[in-house]
Amino acid sequence: MNRTDRLYALVEDLRAISPRCRSARELAGRFEVSVRTIERDITALQESGVPIYAEPGRRGGYALDKKMSLPPLNFTPAEAVAIAVALSQAGDQPFGRQARSALRKVVSAMPGREGDLARELARRVQLVSPPSEPGPQARPLGAEGISRAIEEALLRRRVLRLDYADAKGALTSRDVEPGVFLGGRGGFWYLVAWCRLREDVRVFRLDRIAAAVVTMERCPDRPLEGFAPDVPEMVVHGTLLD
């Protein structure tokens, strides 16, 4: 990381935790430079007008003026992830860095529990695309309310009851434990879930789901890695909030 990028990152790091502070030693460890380098960087930022001040004491450090940070926002976890998905699909476009910075500010300003829920939901929303190819055209998401039911089940960690049609149109009803919401391959969206009917992980294309009902049963804990889709020719991109 060059100095310009480090100065920018320093401000964003302090903004994310404002009004709390971070010591020079902590910052040095995060950016893999010396404490002296951090002190010089902070001085340069202060001289350029960035409102960073020093908190004295053993637990002190550097803090950004809280007027430069956002108050708690009323974004829901699903809304934060929706923004992250849109940014993931935008690719490397003008103002991309600023957009990702704005998203980090939004998430850091969310109340603690809501921010944690947003990060957990983001881990379960992934995008796939063929290497070196542009993003595919979006396809229908299936019957009305299907996507919303999956979002709720993922967020609340609840079992879903699905009516699902296979490639030949044969319909089956099954209870599934949602793992990952996967989008991008061929323009379709998929639910990767543990299927209790098949007793294994299965991939369900949204436009083939005829009905989806969120039950009151909580899903048992299963490692997220167990839901990794077997698509070796594709590149899987996580949805990043931080």
C-alpha cells in the first residue's frame, strides 16, 4: 500500500469506529508499518485539515471528530446487503471506490446488532460469473414473493417449505435449510440449501420454485463451507460489506 492509499485508509478506519479511538500501535499493526510512520501520517492528515485528535491516557489513541461520522441509520440488514449486491455487479466503474467507501460508512453507522446481522446475511449471498466475461442479463426471479421468502429465511435462519419443479416440470414439496443465495450464473438466481427430502445439499433455481413458505423451525447450525456450489468453471464472489 502506497502512502496516499494508506492516508485514505487511515481516515476511513478512524471514521468507522468514531467516536472511539485507536492507538498508534494498533494502527501500525493494521497497516504493517512502524508506529513512527503512523504518527507522521496522522500529523500530515491533521495539517491538511482532517479533524483527528489525540485521546490521552493508557487507553487513548487517535480519534476522528464524531461530527465527521454518521449517526445510527435505519437501514435494515437486507437493505445493506442489497446495496452490496448492486456494487458487486457494477464492477470496476468510475466512482467505484467512493461507492464502496459509502457502503462501509453505512454499515459502520448501523446499530451493533443490525450491523452484525447484515454481515452474516452478506456471507450467504454470493455471485458467480464466467471468468473474463461480462455479467449476464438478469432473468426472472420466479413467482411473486419467492425471493422475499428466501431473504427472510436466510436472515432469520428458518427452514423453508418449497414446491419445486425439476427440468421436466415434475413438482415436489420439500423442506430445506437455506445456506447461500447465489446469483449471476446465466443470469439466474439460485438457492443452495440442505434438502431434507434428498438428505444432501441441493441447488434450486428460483424461477422453478412454485411456492416458498418460511416456517417457524430454526435451522440447525451447518458450516457455510458445506453449501459451496460445485461450479469449478465459475468464479464465486462474496458480497462484501467491510
